[in-house]
Amino acid sequence: MYVFYLKNSALGNNTPGKIKLSKTDVIWSYVAQIFNVGANIIVLPFVLRILSTEVLAIWYVFVAVQSFVTLLDFGFQGAFTRNVTYTFSGATSLLKRGIDPSAEVLDRPNYALLKSLIKSMRRFYGYTSIGMLVILATAGTYYISHVTSQLENSHEIAGIMNAWYVFIVANVFSFFFHYFQALIMGRGLIKENNILIIITKSVYMLATAVGLNMGYGIMSLAIATGLSVIVNRIVANLFFYKGGLRLILKQTQALQQNMLPIIWYNASKVGIAELAIFFTTKGNTFFAPLFLPLSLVGQYSVTMHAVAFLSTLSQLYFLSHVPVISQCRIERNKAKITSIFGESVVIMSVTYILGALFLILFGDSLLGMFSDKSFLPTLPFALLLLVYYLDVNHVLPLLLLITKNEMPYLKASLISGFSIGILSPLFMGVFHWGIYGIIAAVGIVQALYHNWKWPLEAIRDLGMSYKNFYRIGYHSLQTKILYLRK
């Protein structure tokens, strides 16, 4: 995450500032992302104690659906964020690709361009929300009905379906106001964005715990989702329009220009790739209930949440520095890019390996403190951790390449996502490999290309081996630690 240090007003409306990252900003990012990714893990003790394994498995299907529908954003949020930043930095034109070096740069935010951009954002998310509602209400309802047909208790089935309807409304409402995150991040309100995440997830966790203890079961999870969405909308609105921005925009005439074609150029590539990546990483949550008992699916889902949390945690240092790396690309400061990337791969490896060992050795004991449920057995758990370590190891180089404003992974991601979508059902349903079929599908496909391709491209980009990345990263971190101790 990053901060724009701008002069002379709360809006930063005189001199476009240079991106800087403080130690406090990184800490805020870690805390916020721990809340963001770990919310479902933090409420896990309540969930495990009250919900049956079968109902828990269905809830994780809900969560997978939620992750899937956010892909209807289609990469627009990232594109909108960048362009909002350009408008606050005084840009007078927005291009489909890159930045026009000859264009005039204002000494204040371009409010007319910003207002036009906001209108385009609302139009995009409004139309897309309607499409989402149709998809969830039809295909989504049919799928959930099919999955719940494995249950024998009709009262339990009715409760799940009612929770699903509440869940649909909450997610459509959430998606429509998704653009506020792009506005907040684009304006450079990084601390506020992190606070927003913490508040939203705190509401979700509190409402979930209260609802479950009151006996509302899976419905409490759906209601908690809805409440957190409402709070998010209210707080995000206050954060973005603070400092008199609402009045300024009200008095500003928007440009008569549709920004969507400009945003679409790169956003569409990112969106298609993210859709493929979704099936690579989370698609098995949809396939598994069709071939495996719900009890095993629940066990797999709990395990995957822990692995996903560990994966994200190990990437946070790099993710918090992405804007700085992007700036270094413009300044052609390869030495600083190399230093940050080296630090990131060291932190990623140490965090992931130590976390994986902890989960293998103490994971079941930790879960046993709250319920009789457990992670997957040691062998499939270890294989799953290995597969996703290799995944994280190639994601960092891939994100590094994206900072060059290139999207090199579109075709490969499509092929990988399609291949996993074919192999997972094949391994589980035809070869009867069970849970190993899921792990094998992801592991084999990723190893054939992604696991080696993007680290190799990072080596070519920065002109040194991974051994040197680790060496530079270690010495750089050591220097920073010594400096902080002074």
C-alpha cells in the first residue's frame, strides 16, 4: 500500500506528490490484510463448534461463489484505481495503454476528469450488478439446490436456501459499490482504506459470532455479510468525500466523455486472466461437491482457507511495495527494484515455510481446541502446501512483470485454468483419486509452465539469478533491521 504526500490541502491539490512508503503504512497493511484474509479463520472456532461438517462445506461453496462473482469486476477496479490516481495527480488525458509523456500535467487534481471517471464507474458497476443478480438468482440457485440435495434434513435445506437468498442480495449490493475502493485507493487514502477493511471485517466477525451463538446457523453468516457491506458503504463514502471533495465535485462540470472504452483495453485482459486464475486456485471448491462426500469437502475447504491465508500473508511485503516498484519503473531505478524484490522473496519463503511447518505440526491440535474437525491428513496437506508454495513462488515474479504495464500471462492463464477445469473432474470422477485428484490437477498444470516460466522471466528482467535475489534481499533486510534498532 502507498501514500501520496501532496502539498497545501487536505485534498493534495497543488503539487502532485511522489509515492512514499513508511514503516507505519506497511504495518497498517499487514493488520488490514490479516483482518481481510483471516476473517473467516478468526470466526472459525464459532463456525466449527456450531455448524455440521456438511453445512460448513456448503458455506464454503457460498464463499467460493462470492469470490467468483467478484471476477465480474473484470479487472476494472485496478484500472479505475490507476486512472483515479492520474486525475488526482493532475493528468489531462487518459490513454488505453501507458501514459502520454507530452500531455500537460496540472498543478492540481483534474476534478472534471475525475467526475467523468466516477460517472463511468457507476455506469459499469450498475449494469454489471444487474447481470450478477440474474446469474446468482438463476444458475447460482440451481447449483446450491443441487449441492444441498445431499442433505436429508428438509428443515436444514430450507435454512440454507433462505441464507442463500440473503447472501445474493448482500453480494449484489456489495458489488455495485465496489468502485469506492478504487476511489479511496486512487486518492491515496491508504490508511483510511486499511481502517475500512478492519472496520468491515470486524463487523462481519462480531455479527457472525453473535448470530451463531443465538442459534441462527448459516443464516447468521449471510446476515453478517450483509451488515458488513452496509457499514463498508457508509464508511467508504465518508472517507472518500472528506475534506470538501463532495462540494467541489458538485460544482464541477464533468467532461462529456465515456471513459469505459479507455479503461476496457487493459482491464479486459486482466479480467480474463483473473477468471482463469480463479479456476486454477479456487475452482475445485465447485467441482469437489460433485464427486466427494460433503464431509471431505468441508475438511478440504478448512484446509484451503489456512493455505490461502498463509499464501497471502507471505506475499504482503511485496504487495505493499508494488506502487513503489511501479514508480521505479518510470525512474528506471533497477537497483531499487532488485532490492525490493530480493527482500520480498526472502520474506515470502521464510514466512511460508515456517507457517507450513506450524500447520503440519500443530494445525489439528489448534482446531481440536474448538471442535472435533481437522485439516486433511498429513500427506495430502503437505502436498497441498508444496503446490501452493510453488504457486506463490511464481506469483511474485509475475506481479513484478505487471509493474512494467504488461499483461504477459493472459494466454497461459486461460490454458491453465481450462486444463485444471478438465483434469480435476477427470482425476476425481474417472480415476477415483479423491482428494489427491484435486491436488494433482493443480500441481501438474502449474509445474508444466507457470512454476518455472515467471521466475525465469524475472531473472531476465533484472539480470541476475534467484540465488543473487536471495543474497541481495537478505543483506538489504539486515541493513534495514540494523537501522531500525538505532
